Amino acid sequence: MRSVVYVRRSMRWTGWILFVWLILSGTHSAMATLQVEGSLFWMTPDGDVAVGYHGVSGTRVDLDDDLGYDSAVTVAGGQVVVGDVHQVGLEVNRLSVSEEARVTRMIRFYDKIYPGSTLVESSLDMTLVKAFYRFSPGTSLARGGYMIGMQYVSAEVEASASGVGSARGDVESPMPFIGVYFLSYPLPFLGFQATACGSKWDLGDVSASYVDIQVRAEMEFVLGSFAGIGYRYVGVDVEDDDLPAEADVVLSGPVVYAGWEW
């Protein structure tokens, strides 16, 4: 059994088409560089989810206290950025984790009820896809500016227990966002950068908010290669009043990354 929470598909694709048109119309002449990057994000998922059924609210389930998500997991990600002063980019991060825990209270999840003391096996899968335009004037010593884009979030939670069965809830939403960006290379081989972006919006029965903050330090090596470390905080809150369903999840922890720039 499963439940699916969708923002209207037509409006979602219209938003993507308008965003791509904005990028192509405003940055065609500025494509000067190419940067490719891979990253590993060690984070501990925090927050809660709830999935109801036919208008009946589900239990707010804490990822740590109820489902046992109390250890760090690795999130693999990648990013491609094209341009110099005017930049366009695409970033993808994927999380998949599972745990087994004995619940201490009755939990209603979709159309299933898991009594207290039941051993519940659960899984959490999240996909974050960010497409953005970034205006970043300045020099290698210091440059910065603003960024706008679209963050697509897909989250799926599944729970199962012997004698009760399994249930799965899905939440997905595109989120337009705005943010700021700063990069400085005080030494030719040593750089620092920071980004902060977010959004909050409502569309019918669906409301969503999003924040993503990163601080990083990196070193540049031969042939345009670079590597660095940093810290990242991602918060996602999506609610649908019709089902009802909601997911309020925070992903935070250290990041290591490496890549090349041409």
C-alpha cells in the first residue's frame, strides 16, 4: 500500500520550463568555464514524518526516538557549474537509509497501526535536485552575488512489521528559492566559500519551506583540480493538508569534496 503526495504536475513542469527559459535567455554569452564536483556528506537525519489515510491524520513519527535513526549516514552528491560571472548549475544528492527499532507507543502510519513494543523495520529515501542561476561578479580575491533556482525534493518513508504489514508514504515538491553566494581566494591555492538559500511558499493544499546553508574551505592543485572540507545544513518541510501528510527533515553534518575546473 502506498500514498502519493503530488504538487500539480502541470504547474511543476511549467515552473521548470520558465526557469530554463530564464537561464538560456540571460546567460548565453557568459559561458566561460566548466566546474565538475563530487561530494560526500556525512549527516545524521533528524526530524519527523506523518502520513495519514483518507483524511485521518497519521502519528508524527520522530526519526531518532521512534525509528532509531541516530547514526551518521553518507550522502553522495555531484554538481556541475558552467559560466564565469553568470553561472548555471545542477546539483544532485541522494540519501537511502534503513533501520530497525522497537516502537514504544502506538503509531498510525497510512492505513496501518503498529502497537507499542512492535519491532518496526523502516527505510527513508530522499532525492534532492537543485538547478540554479548564480550571478557572481568580482575577482579571485573576493567575489559574490545572488542565486535563484528550483529545488526538487522527493522523500519516501516505508514501515513494516510482522503481523501488521507494510505501508509507504511519498512526498514530493518543487521549491523555487533565492540565495546568496560568496567566494574568496586570499592565497592562490587556498579558498573559502559560503552559500545560503531558501524559500517558503504555498500552493493549494501543499505548503513547503526549504533552507540550505554551506561553509567550505578548499585547496587548489595542479591542472585545475581542487579538494576541500566544509559543513552543510539542509532543512526541508513539506505538508499536504488534503491527504494529510507531512515531512519535516533536517540533514546536517561535515562534507568533503573534490573536482576539476576548466
